[in-house]
Amino acid sequence: MKKKNQLLKAFMVAAAVSISGAAMSQVEIGIRAGANFSNATIEDANGDKTDTKLNPGWHAGVTFDIPVADEFYVQPGALFSTKGFKTDDDYYGVANVSSKTTPYYVEVPINFLYKPELGTGKLLLGAGPYVAYGLGGKWKIDGSAGSYTGSTEGDLEFKNDRTDGSNDKAIYGKPFDAGANLLFGYEFANKLSFQLNGQLGLLNIAPKNDGEKPDEKIKNSGFGISVGYKF
């Protein structure tokens, strides 16, 4: 009996390895790149929101379509992505100050895809979570008053507490972020694809203030368009 149980376990392990190996052999590796149009919701302790505008950027990386059922896939990926926001403030028609804040993230989405055949290609419908980690970034401020114009710029960093910030860098937020993705697109028979992406950050990334919970709220959001290719 003991020998039979051992043989059964060995058979089950071998079957699992064979099934996983067969699934992995069907994995489609792809590359994806495109344009981002990012924004951020910024709210102070009184509930007042900063008037922010879309900040154009870009993303690029790799994806892996793993089949789990007929026409259904899990698609993890690894992307470099720029995010952030713009502001434009007019002071009584006398002066104008605009800013651009562009943080850099490495992002890991895990989308659940439905890819039914449509025409000669496949429709792409997907949703899922993402996690991201801030790497740095850039900020720039442009101002004008009368005949004077000028600008200044610098680097961004990510810190969990504002008291840990550098003297020569501005803090964008906490380094860790997470949220939800939506995508809609089409994959042609030649494996080239186009898709629209939507993203909503669910975490408040505002840093602590000397160990105290922040009163403000900062959440990333955005949408974009991508071009991809499967190998």
C-alpha cells in the first residue's frame, strides 16, 4: 500500500509538471509600448482639491499571455511608466505659473484577458490589479509676469516620510503604489495589437509627516494607448 501511494504521488507530480510545462510552452511573450496621459487626485486636509491637468508621458515593457482556459488568459507584465500631473495657475491676470511633475515607476500589472476570435484576429478585453514602485522623476516650473519669463527644474524622489527627504530633491509620494487596470483592444492575425488602457490608483501615496499620518491624499490615475507585438 505504501509503495502504491508513493507511485500515485509520483504520478501526480509528473502529471502536474507535464501540464504546467505544456501550458508554459503555449505562453506568448510580447512587447508593448505607448503613450500615457496621467493625472493625480490631490486633496488637502480640508478636502480642497488641487486643479490638476493631464501630463503626457510613455510606457514600455514586456507581457506574458498564459492560457488558463479556452480564450481566457492571465497576462502578467513588467513596464517602465511615467506618470504625474500638470498645473496652470493664473494670478489675477498679472502672473502665470505652470508646473509639470513627472515621476518614473516600474510597474507590474496582472491582467485577466478574454480573447475571443473576431474576424481574422482576436478581441482583447481585460482587467486586473497592478503594483508599482517609484524610481525617481523630474519636475519643472515655468512662470511669467509682464515681460519676465523664467523656469526652474529639478529631480523627484519617493519617501515614506517627508522628514527623510533630500535637500536637493522634491518628494512625489510614497514609493509603493497599487491599483486597477482596464484594457480594450484588438490583436491582428500577424500578432500586432492595439489597445486602450485605463488605470486607477487605489492607494493614498501621500508620505507621513515626521511619523504622523498625512492629512492630504494623493492618488495616481490615467489612461493611454499601446502598440504591442507577440513573438
